[in-house]
Amino acid sequence: MLRIMAFVLFGLSAIATAQAASCTVGIGDIDFGSVDSLYAAPVDSAASVHVDCDQVSAGASEVVVCIHFGAGSGGSEGGQRKMVSGNRTLGFQLYQDANRSVPWGGDDARGIGPPRRVVVPVSGETASTSIDVYARVFGSQSTAAVGSYASSFAGTDASFGFAEGALDCAAPGGAGSGQTAFAVAATVSANCMVETTDIDFGQHGIIDRDIDAEGAIDVTCTPDAGYFVTLGPGLGGGNDPEQRILRSGSDVATYGLYLDAARSQPWGSSLETQLPGTGAGTRQTLPVYGRVPRQAVRPGSYSDTVAVTITYGAAPGV
């Protein structure tokens, strides 16, 4: 009986002195800053991931930590994570490598990618390391409107498991576990791109009637970006939208540019003659109606160059 009691006491003493690692994971927020959703190139960012463990068992050489990222509060579609701003979305992804070739997923996001396996070297009773999580907002997302976008990761969207020694991140049964949190944010800024089609009034012997022709300004602006299009006075030196000047050497001919096909609304640079609009993320074609009125001019090749200016920003209330 005494021998049995001694054996039990010895066993209890061994259990009391055993240790198992306890780990925490801290992740910095990811802020892409200002993003141009019309631009074709992606925007990259990154954040630090800190792993700290204590109470490591004597003799353990490493602690393995499996870090799992879910879809985030913005959800995902087609293997691509989303940040949201109202009912608009902005696609992004989290990666395990600086080349942005291995997506970082987890148990709840296997369709996005696998979890990250981190081997943490031990020093005494502690183990710690730092790695990076790499992020990318994809280019050419022209439907993303002006605004602030975000996605948060918490709970099962930012969880981890850990164990001393071997640990299979695909099936980490028996491992310790925990959760962390971080946020991803970006601001889509207003932008506009412009292309123009020239106005050619053609060849005429005598200008004994109005000569009409039409050109175009193609505007592509970020959705919800308010803009104004103005037409400068031209190199010919005209200061009236309806009395612009075509030049052929020292000879001149007058012409006008208009907002409407009836040629009743002059298009210039003043508040009353500029054209307002709101971006849609797609090309918007704005016709430019030109007219050379009846007049006597000398023979020659007449031309003028007019500057197109777009002033843009967030639409009121955005």
C-alpha cells in the first residue's frame, strides 16, 4: 500500500511541473491609402505579423503556429476578398509571399488559399518571430465608386493554432488555439480620363451658309465623381464661345462650339457655359457641336486648337 501511494505521488509531481507553450499573434492593420479604381496597375501594401509564445517546455526546439484568415467582413467572390463601401465593393487579396503568388486562406476560406504555417524558434521558455502578410488591391475596378472601403478580420476570420514540434495545418487536432484581429482599408479617389475627336468642317469654296460639324469628348470618370468640362478660348485668340477664331496665317474665320445640336447653348469656360456630369466608371461620350457661320473669308487652310479641361472631385453628399 505504501509503495502504491509513493508511485501516485511521484506521478502527480511530474504532472505539476510539465509545461505547454501558450502563444499570441498580433497583426497590424493594412491601409492601401488612396486607390485609383480606373488605373490598370494593382496597388500593394503589407503589414507585420508578430508571434510570441511563452511557457515552452524544456527541450522543445520549435513551436509551430498555423495562422488562418477567412474571407473578412466584406466577404469574397470567386476566390477574391472584398472591401465594402455601402453597396459598392473593391476586390483585394492577402498573400503569404512578397510576389503575391500564394493566397493566404484558412479553414474557413479553403477556396481562397491555405493557412500559413510558421515555425517559431525557441529560446529558453519563449519563442517569437515576425513575418509579413502581403496585400494587393487589383487594378481596373472601374465600378468601385468614390469612397472609403474596409473589411475587418476577427474571430474565425483571424484565428490560429499552435503546438510544440510537429503540427499539420490542414488537420491541427489537439493544438492550442486563439484569435486575433486586424482591419484592411482603402480610399477610392476621384479620377477622370479624357479622349477627344477632332471637328472637321471640310472644304468649301464660298461660305454662304452655316457650316455645321461635330466632334466628341470621351470622358471616363470614377463612379460618383462629379465633374465639369470646359473648353478654352483656343489658340486663335477668341474670347467668346460663339466667336472663336480659325486662323490661316494672318487671315481669320469665326466659328462657335455648342453643347446642343441646335447650336443654341455655347460651350466655353464660364460657369454658365460649362458642362456638368457625374462619373459612371464607363466611357461617356459628350458631343461637341461646331458651326462656322456665313461669312466672307480668303482662301486657305484654317485651324484652331482648343484645350479641354475637366475639373472633378467627389459628387455632393459622397
